[in-house]
Amino acid sequence: MTPLATSIGSTITNVVDAAGNFFSQLSALNFWSLLLGLALYAIYLLLRSRALFNAVRAAYPGVEVRWRDVWGAYMVGYAINNVFPLGGGNVAQLFRGRGFNGTGGHGGLLLYQVPMNSCSSDLSRAASAESSRPMRPR
């Protein structure tokens, strides 16, 4: 048998053993604890989206803002930051929330994100500055 075939075979064996170990530990997990943790995490995300909603409402007092839109923008940003942890979710959140105030500006979103993301990159700052300009008609 060639060294390559032996290496591939041992890799497959290690993956199957690790998967078996994972599922045996998963079966020993207390699912009530898991459900409690998931519920507390959902409450955490809900409270954070409500904070963003209140920041947007305070920034634009004369404009009606739907919480559902703010929640969607927050979840998009949060999901992208979990997959690509380079701050891209912040930019996506800004673009997703572009219509919160009716003018296309992002003052409230930027005010909310500055304290939360004090270590933002130059790219995020440039994209935020560009996205704060009013939308052009198409």
C-alpha cells in the first residue's frame, strides 16, 4: 500500500472515530440545560436588537421605525460577524438598515455601533462613511 493511501485511510478512520466520540458525548448531554441556554441566548439577542431599535428611534424621533426591520438588520450583521469575524456584519447591518429613517442615512446606527465596535478597521469606517450618504434615485 502506498503512503498516500495509508494516510488517507488513517485520516478517514480518525474522522469516523471523532464523529462517534462526538455523538456519544451528545447523547449524554442534558437537553433541558441546552434548551435553557438557547432560551437565554435568544433573550440576549432580543435585548440587543431592542437596544438598537431604541437607538434608531431616538436618532429619528419623527420617523416610524418597525422593530422587525431593525431586528432583521441586527440578525444579518450578527450572522455575518459569526461567519466572517472581520467586521463585515457591521457594514451589512448599515446597508440592511438603510431605510430606517426614510432618508437613507445611518446616523443612529453609527452612534449605536461606535461604542460597541471601538476597534473597527479602516475599511469598516470607510464603508460606514460611504453608506451614510443619502441614496441616489435609480
